[in-house]
Amino acid sequence: MNQNKKLEDEIKFKELLKDPIRLFGWIFPYFFIILLLLGIYYVGNLSNLSLNEQPVGAPDSINIKKEIPVKKGGAMPAVDLGLVKNPTPDFIAKGKELFNTNCKSCHGDNGMGDGPAAAMLNPKPRNFHAVDGWTNGRNVDQMYKTLQEGIPKNGMAAYEYMPKLDRFEVISYIRTFAQFPPVGDDQLINLDMNYQVSQSATVPSTIPVTLAQAKLEEENSVQNMQFLRFQKIVNTAQGSRGVDVLKNYSINLKKVFTSFLRLGVNQNFDNYVSVVTANPMNTGFKPAVVQLSKEDWKILYDYLKSSTM
């Protein structure tokens, strides 16, 4: 009787509230089951939960292409270092025009680093009035180095495409903003030693990457059509000593065709034979082609020339 009374008292919830710690015995099984279910779910979905996903629409830096502007090449004249040391008013005036076109948007009208684009840049553009903090220095040769190579970590672009004389004109104008170190002969010697500014140079022409790709695709398309024509001529030719030599000694007809367009059309017979015998497989021929007589070489050369024109 007393045992039944004890059990009856233990299941009276009102009595349990008077001693809250006794509730743990009732809650623990449910708490354990919940934790167990959460653990099973986590283990079952571990790969999905730990997967790092790239946000939709985020640009892939591999596919970002820096476009190259169209630029006509030509001779870049030598620089009169006497003008660099003692610039004329016209020299400085030309520098101002170039500064306004290329530099003012970042460095501001008066070179204080407060141009319209400066608000978006970190670090801020160079304040030419400040004496301290110059990455490469304030001497003429050091300023030229900055224009030639840029300072990528500071967001300063390189102006290597700008003619040498134009760069010195810009530098001469910038030097009117504040008191700069005088131009010494040692600076001019350093400039000429590192950048050959007193020597003329030839600058190649450039075109945008997309235009270059389009031209290559167009050329490849034309060349493929020419090769198909050449292949048809070779496959249908009969009773020709030239085609017999070609078929017997070639291992890659397309390589023979492309190498001949690159070498044979623009070079004379002897040069073509010399190039092919030096590296037969690279030009589409079997190594045994070096054993051809001069007569057979002439027959082969004339056949290729007539079939690729």
C-alpha cells in the first residue's frame, strides 16, 4: 500500500512543480531524442551544409579582359635632355595640355590629388604639393620611372605608351606646382642609362584584343577553306610525280600546307628545302624526306606552289 502511494505521488505534476529538479527526469528523454534527430540530420546533410557556393552573378576574374586601345605605331623621337633640364614655356604649356587630358581627373586642376575621380580611389592620388610620401621620389628620373612603370599598389597606371617627350612635358608642368629638386646631370645620366631617352625608338601598332581575335578567326576560316581546296586537289590528282612525292613523304597534310604557306611562298626554293630538312616532322613530312634528290625536291616544291596559290 505504501509503495503504491509513493508511485502515485511521483506522477503528480503539481507536486513536481514544487521540486523543479525532478522535472529533469521527465524532460531528458525528449531532449535526448531531439539532439539525436538533429545529429542524424546534420550527418546526412554534411556535404550540403559545408559547401561554399559562389553568389550568382559574381564575375569570374579569369574571364575579365583588359582591352588594348587602337594605337598606330611609329618612330618615337629622341629626347633633347637640354629641354628636360631647362624647359621652355612652350614645353611646359604642352605639358599642361597633356596633364589636363591624362592626369587632371585624378590629381585635380592644381595637382593636389582632389580630381573628380579621387573620391573613388584608395589610396588617394598623389598631391604634388606635398614633399613626403612619394613612392619613387620627386627627382625627374624618379618621376619618369613612375610614368614608365606605374605604381600598381597605389592605383597609378603606367604611361609607357605615351611618347617619351610627352612624358617629360607632363613632368615639367607638374614641377611648376611646387618647389622640386633641381634637375642634375646625374639624374639625366640615370634616365638615359635606364630608359635610353636620348635614343629614338620604334613603337609597334596595337589593336584591341577582341579585334585581334576576330581577325585571327577570319584568317583561320580563310585558311581552312584554302586547305580544303588543297586537300581536294591532292586527293583527286593522278599521274603527277609531284603528288606522288608528296603522298609518299608527308605524314600530316595540313602541316605541310600551313608550313608551306608560312615558309615556301615567301622564301626561295633553297631556303624552303633547308628549313624542311632541318625539322621534317614539324613541317608535316617524314624524316626520310631528307633523302630526296634535288630534282624531286624541285618537283615537290613546284607542285606545292601551284596547288596552294
